[in-house]
Amino acid sequence: MKFLCLVSAAVIIVCACNVRFMRGMEELKDEKTHKVFIERLTLGVTRVLESLPGVIDVRFAEREPAEKRCLLSWEQKNVCILPEDLRDFYLTTDGFTLTWNSKLENEYVSVGCMVINSIVKLRHLGQSTVFSLPNTPTIADLDSDGETEDTENGREKPHFDSRSRIFELDPCAGNGKVCLVYNNCTEGEVAQQCDVWFLDRSLYWHYLTPSFTAYYRLMITHLGLPEWQYSFTPYGPSPQAKVTSQSCACHSFL
């Protein structure tokens, strides 16, 4: 009888150990799957940054996927169809934020910042002033009929009136705005074709990419360096931004 009790107790202990082991394996598997997911989402840039000398505090803000009803609500409200690649992005993660710092001599400096607004913050640019500064004119005051084409790409520049529907993808830390732009719009009709433009601090438009995916890869490639979007303007980043970028070891990666 005692022997049977001991056997039963041993079986219970073994089963409990097996359960704990299986749970541990599942957690390990989930952790590995999660790491692979983050690696794919960031296109491996976190690993690249962490391997560069002088780069510290690489931080990726994880977010839940956006709900489909939120995407449908956005489309109905703005009378626009989200491009398929951007829709898939939001169904994977509702926005994107990755930052990193650098150690320059004995100081820690905030350097890299990559941002894609959440679907809630993908706001129409016409709903507010272009930049949040006192006495800033509204967008309606800024549109003009001159220089309607981008001279470098032969593309029609966005308009601040009903001819274009403009949405902010990245506030660029106040140094401009990366925008999702629907051109050649007709009032009351659903807009479907869009591309990505950069609006600089002087309120000039600069064409970036034909799709969100192309812009996303461009953002990752430039590692979120200060004012990197100005590399696609005739005048380039500010001297201060250039000094900061050149002081970091990562500038040799680009």
C-alpha cells in the first residue's frame, strides 16, 4: 500500500514537472517567435544599431495591431482608401517608434528617431496649422497656383486646398512633416492613389517615394538620423544635424 502511494506521488511529481517543462518550452518558443517578429518588423535595424560602437539605448516601442474597424472608420471619415501596404502595416502594429542615443565623449546624446504615426494620429493636415507656432497661418492661406510641378521628378506638387488630401505620417520632431498625399482629388469622390512627400520648414514640398513600403525602407536605411529627410531637398540637413550625424559611428554605415 505504501509502495502504491509512493508510486502515485512520484507520478504526480513527474506530471507536474512535465507541465512546468512544457510551459517553459512554450514561453521560450513564444519569446523566440516574438524576437523574430520584431526583427522582421524593424528589418533588422535594431541589431545593426546595437552592433555599432557608440550607439546606446536602442529602444523600440511595441504596439498592438490596429483594429480593422478603426481603419474603416478612418477611410470613411477622410474619403480615402488606405494603400494596401499601409493597411497591412497598421494591422501588424498601430504605429512605429524606434529611438537610439549615442555616447559622444562623456555625454549621452539623443540622436536617432524613427516614427510612423498611429492610425488615430494620421490626421488631415488641413485640420490645424501646419506647425504649432504662435500666429502661424492656416493651410488655406498658404496655397498658391505657382510652381505646381516638382521640377526634379515632374510630379504635381500637393495643394493645400481640395485638390489634395494630405495626412501626417511623421512629425519629424518639428523639423518638417512626412505626409501621405492623395493628389488630383475630386470633392465627394473616394481617393485611392497616393504617394509620400516631405514638407520642409519653409513649407516647400519634396517628393520622397511612390509608396509607403518604399518610404519605410528609406526611413530604416537612414537610421532615423536628425533631419535625414532633408537629404532629398536641394539644401540638405542643417549644419548642426550634419555635425551630429558625422559624430556618430553610424554615419559610415549609410
